[in-house]
Amino acid sequence: MHEEQPEAGRYRVEPPPGVPRQRRRAAEAPTAPTASTAPTTEGRRDSRRRAAALAKRSRRRRALKWTAGAGALVMVAGCGGAYYLYRHFNDNLTSVKVQLGDESERPAAAGDALNVLVIGTDSREGLGREYGDEGSTGHADTTLLFHIAKDRSNATVVSLPRDLMVPIPECQNAQGKKIPGSTRSEFNNSLGQEGRDAGCTWKTVEKTTGVRVDHFVQVNFEAVKTLSTAVGGVEVCAAKDINDSGSHLKMTKGRHVVQGDEALAFVRTRHAVGQGGDLTRIPLQQQFISSMIRKIKSDDTLTSPSKLYKLADAATKALTVDSGIGSVDKLKDLALDISKVDTKNITFTTAPVLDDPKDSDRVILKQPDAGQLFAMIAGDRSLTETAAPPAAEAPATDAASPAPQAPAATAPAAAPALPAKLVQLTVRNGSGTRGQSGPTVEKLRAKGYDKAAVGSDAPPADTTTVSYPSGREAEAQALAAALGLPGDAVRPAEKADPKGGLLLVLGKDVLAAPTGPAAVPTEAPEDLQRVQADDTDVCAK
């Protein structure tokens, strides 16, 4: 039985033992102000206004430290200064140590970008017959690959259909059981079937997408009910009346606030919308999660201690996570990291698919579109147009003594980008394997870099980089884009001659592609389904 929790932020300080309670109360009673010290009526009002404003700012600061995340990623935790709360939330969490096997067989690391796998299982364990398949251990019913950019300016969330036919690799669950793989199976069989756990789904996603996963979060039916209730309901929209016999959702056309069983019915609805099936259920889930993100980030939630406590309690009870984020502290850090992304820069999409020619009730990946989308995620390329971070404001100065004018900067201004054919470029091999510079130079010349030339070998480097002298950043960025390199591959060469050219150093990552680094697409496939998390006009059709 859980102990009754006191209201957040309320503490009682006991007076010293041995003092009668009445005397202690008298001793604690405030002394009445004298005529000389009593504040005026107007003064009391000003004090109250200042105190209220400070309290509001303080609550918001505490709230921002307490809550963050997105949809099923509502990783909200905090201790509010009370150790027993920390223990309470920590005890709520369930963590699993995943077995991922040979590190060399996994995709390349995403650097400072984050890839979190969100698994919604259809487990019916402990639930009644009204949910169907009573007692089922559950499969990977809803799966989202949540990519958070290195600079935290944007995020991409890819839905993977449960009926997608994929190879499921051999895996080992947390209990040490080795489970044979399958060359062709439904994606949702990567969890639950033959004892597979979330680690098996993790390996299947990496095998299917080529994207390295950093963490996983698993939720069940009950999580949707408790989290939606904890935030006071989530607004959704129906473009028509809905009466779904499978999910038992009955909803009239228009906007509604759903929580508990009705929220669960909404995200499970598929027969009464679109063409029926999993692919028409996915947009409802994306709409629901987007709306929950907006609700969690709203002042209505952030400034309510009771909602924050309920949300943190519900989230930590609802989640199963990998051991890498298996504590309140680690989960909170991850959640705060994710919360840095502005809602308008979170894009939901669905992996491009086609009907499976072998089974009309299943789907397969549509190529090359799916590969193009996965390559963008692996290369940290955004589906969202994001603005550059605002420039830092100059510090305020004393109006009575204006600050002296700063001397003009001595660094040369950035020059317009030169055409590729005029760019001086030296290629050095730091991959540790001979013969890499020549093919890369040929590739660059084919792209218009006529002045590309082979230089001497460089010291060993793990990753490929482009360095540039002062004033030549534009050309360096263009070269990186031409080679499909991530943004952090471009860096200034402070000691280089300003009249010099660019330097491309090939790292060990070049070995995966004999002719140079694999190009990362700069644009998404045409007709890619997408929804922005701040779009409030999305309705279930």
C-alpha cells in the first residue's frame, strides 16, 4: 500500500521535543506588528503582488525541471526536494538490460543525436475481456522511432506499421534465452513471440532501418489511460461521426477531450476511419501524441503541482525502459533533453510502404523512399525547416554612462561562396587503409570540384571532416552537403592561411563506401506523409 503523499511543496516543521504543543504553537505564532512597523494597506498589496509574481515564476522554473517529453515519451520525474518522492518514483520504474550482441554488427553511432525507440505493446495481462485476447502477453503493436537532432532544434518521429514484413534477427532476451531469427515475419512478432523482449524489437529496428537506437521506452494499454487522465485529458478531433466496433469508440464529429478508456479507444480505432487497417490508425495515434505534447508543455500543466505529481507518478509506473535510463535521474535528464525541441519542429511521419504482393493484408517497405527516409535520420537530417538560433542579446549598460563603441572586428567577413570548380581542395587519408584519397578525388571532380587534389596521409581519424580557413565556411558547408556529411563534420582551421583552400580528411567511416562517404539525402521522398506536432487542424477522417 502506498503511503499518502502530502501536497507538493508543503512541509511541516516540528518544534523541538519536550515543549507542550500549545506552548509551541504560541511560540510559533507571529508577533503583531507595532504602529511603527505595521505596513500600510497599499504596502501590503504591493508585497502580495510581488510575492505572487515571484511564486509564479518560481513554480514555472520548478515545473520546467519537473516535466518534459512527448506522448509515450512522457518521461517526467522529480523529487521536489523530498527523498521519499525520489524513492517512490524510482521504485515505480521497470528496467530491462537488453542483449544487443556483437557491437560491430550494429549501425554507426549517431553522435550527439538521440534515437529512442517507443514500443506500444498490446498486452492484455491483467485487463478484462473487453480488450480482447484476455491475458495476451502482447506484441509490438505500435512502434515509433523518435529521432532528436544533435543540436536539439528538431525531431522526427517515424511510425513503423505492425503489419510490415521484415527479417527478424536472432536475439537473446533478458533472461538469457536465445531465440532464432526469421527471414520474413510481421514486425509485431519482434516482441512477445517465442519469448522475444524489447531488445529483440530493438535489433529488428536497427536491422530494418540502418539507424542505431540509443534507448527504448515500452508502454501498454494502461499507460495511455493513466497518462491522458493525469494531464486532465487530451484534445482530439474527428472529421466525421465515428462508431468503431473493434475499439468501442463512439464519437461525434468535432473536437473532444478524451482520457482514460476513451483515450485508449481513440488510439486503437482503425475500422471506422480511412480504409480500415493499421495504416489508417497510425494518423490517429500521431494526432493524439501531438496533442499530448502540447498539453504537457502548456502552462495549465506546468504550473499545477498536483498535475505534475500525477503525471510523474503515472509515467514512472507506466514505463518499461532499458537499463541505460533505468533510474529517475537518468530518465529525467533524457526527458529534459527532449523538451528542448520546440513543438513546431517535431515532425511525425510513417515509413513508406506498399502492399505485400504475397499477402494483401501485409505491407513491405517502399524503396527507394524508405531507404531515403532512414538515411536522413541516420545522417541527422531534419524533415522540419528550422530557423537558426537567435543571436545573443548585448548586455544592458548603464544609461548614465554609455558604453564606449567597440573597435571594429579584425576578422575578415565571410565571402560569397565560390563555385565548386574554383574551390581549392586537398584530400588527405586518415582512415588507416591505403588508397582512399584517389577514388574520393575522382568522385569530387565528377561533382564539379575540378581543383580537388590528393594530399599526404593524415593521422588516424574516426570520422571524416572538412576544415576551412577564415571566410570560407560557405564552401565547406557546400562540400559537406555534396558528400552527405553531418553538420558537425565542418570545422574552422584557425591557423590556416586565409587564402588557402579546404581540407577534407577521410576518417575510418569512409571504409563502408569504397568511393567515399555515403551521401546522406538532403530532401525527403516525394509524397511522404507527415504531421507537425503543433498542427491543431488535424482530424480523424
